[in-house]
Amino acid sequence: MTGGTRAIKELSLRDYKFYSKLIPLCFAVGAGMEFFMVKTGFYDKVTQLEADKIADQDAKREAFFELIKTPGTLKKDSKEDTS
């Protein structure tokens, strides 16, 4: 058991050294990507696209509710299409 425990401790120390180098590197790369996206206006563009998509969905929803509010509208349209 002592040999197995010692091997686990050595393995975890080796992993600690590896991750202590990897984590700051990943943090720096992520921070660089965020900085680039902020400086190029990426988030402004994405916000505008999302706002346009939501406005389009709201307009479609309002048109649908207007369509179902008026009774007989769907029946008239379906009769005109078949004639």
C-alpha cells in the first residue's frame, strides 16, 4: 500500500506542475480573445443581430395574434385559396 500511495502522490505533484503552467496560459489566451472581440466591435454586432431577431419574432407574434383575434379570417383565406 505504501508504494501505491507514494506513486499517487508523485503523480499528483507532476499534474500540479503541469496544470500550474497550463491554467495561466489558457487564462491569457482567453483574455486576449475577449480583448480582441471588444476592440473589433464583435459584441456590438452580436447585440444588434439579437435585437433584430427578437424584433422580428415580436412582429410575427403580433401578426399571428391579430390574425387569430379576428373571427373567420382563417376560413375566408382557406376558401379563397381553394376557389
